[in-house]
Amino acid sequence: MNSIFFDTRNLRRTARCSCFAVVLAFSTLAPFCLHAQGTDNSAAEFKEAAAALSAGRLNGGTEIASTQEKALAYLDGITIATLNSSVAPNLEGANKRLAALVSGNPPVGENYHLLQLGGSPATYAMVVNFGLGGPAAVRIYAGAAGHYGLAARIDHFMQKDFFDSDIELVPVSRNEMVFVTASGRTDDLATGMFSAWRFDGQRAVPLWSSDLLQQSNYEADADGFHLTYCGQPDDDHPAQCLKMTRDVYRYVNGEWKRISTADLPPVKPAAK
């Protein structure tokens, strides 16, 4: 087993110190930290927890914050160990290890992905999708080299209006810790909700959020965040769109601004 999964040969030497650090910073995560690092079956237990979270959401069960947080704490442990293992963390290797944690085969809607947001020292984010339909979350890690920890979180327990289903994340600024989350977009109409955030060093500050947008797509480049969507749906024929719209957003002088909007030709249904 790779050392990032807390190899039990080194467990007695490392678990007490690493868990103690987590206890100091995030006392509510301590029980799962101890459990995850104390058994050989921790990865299997995590997979079971992830599958249960997704099934619970799909079946309309009551969602408990502590249950989700325990599963997230396991991912935090893997990620923080990776970030503190080297001055230049191996994100590719970390993502391969995270990909091995999916509970389904194939992993429908389930994925865990670590990426760099920017900054110096760099700040990182992990996108967590427990399965089709959610729940989902974003975790942000910051700190000096060798001393990274969980710095902020985005989930529907922290942000009540957060649409935590099938999340994607895209950084949109080279100079600021600003990013956009795209939620949903897995139905036939690619219906999605988009939210802009700024990490201020302590928390993820919401800047803007869209409505649910049909036939939505996006891209980010040096000019800004480009959002294309159906601006005038055809209520009688949902697969058609009477008017497409493209908005361009940019983070300017501390504000998230729409800098342009344009109408596009209507989308015609695909020929059968």
C-alpha cells in the first residue's frame, strides 16, 4: 500500500503526531482521523461511506453533516499528506490515488480531484463528488510549505444555497484566488448553476451565483469566464432554445463583473 494511504508499517511512528495536528486545528474531525489511520480497511470503509452518502441522497434520506464530514476528513488526510510531502507536490500521483477510492465500477458521477488554484505559496482545492446527484463539496488547502492544512470548505451545510450536485471547478484568475464552481449539467438539457468564489486566506467568499441555466457550457481564458446558455427556452419544446446567450465575466478591482453579453442563434434540435 502506498505511503499516502498511511502505511501501517510506519503508523505507530506517524499517526499520533499527524492526528494530533488535525485535532488541534479541526477537533470535530478527530474521530474519523484516528479510525482512518488505525485500520487496514480504511479505504474500503471510505468507499462504503461514499456509496452510502450517494444512495442516501438519491433515496431522499436525512443528511447528517457529521457523516459527510467524516468521509471528507479521510480525503483531507490523504491530500494534506501529499501537499506536505514535497515542496512541489505530485498532483498527478495524488489524483491517481484519489481515483482508486471510487466505490462504483464504473464510477457514475463519483470523482475526487486535486488541483492548484494559484498564489505563493500555492493554494490547492479538491473537488469531491460522492456519486450521481451528490452530495458534493470543495475543500481548500493553504499554508506554508510543509505545513498545509484545511483552510476553507464549500458544501451545503456551510452554504445553505449551494447546489452540491456533480461539481466542476475552474480557476479564473492568475493574480487572485478566484474560481467558479459549475453544478449539475448532467441531465439531457445540460442544466447547471454557476457560482464565483474568492478565497481570502481564511474562507471561500461567494461573489455571484447564476440561476439554473439550460443548455449551459463554459470556458475560461485570459479574457475572462465565458458562460453560454439558453437565454430564452421554448417551454413547449424543452430540447429547443429560442435564443442562446453568451456572457463574459471577469474579476475586476475586487468585484465579479459581467463585462459583456451577446445573443447567439437559436439551437436547433439534432436530426434523428
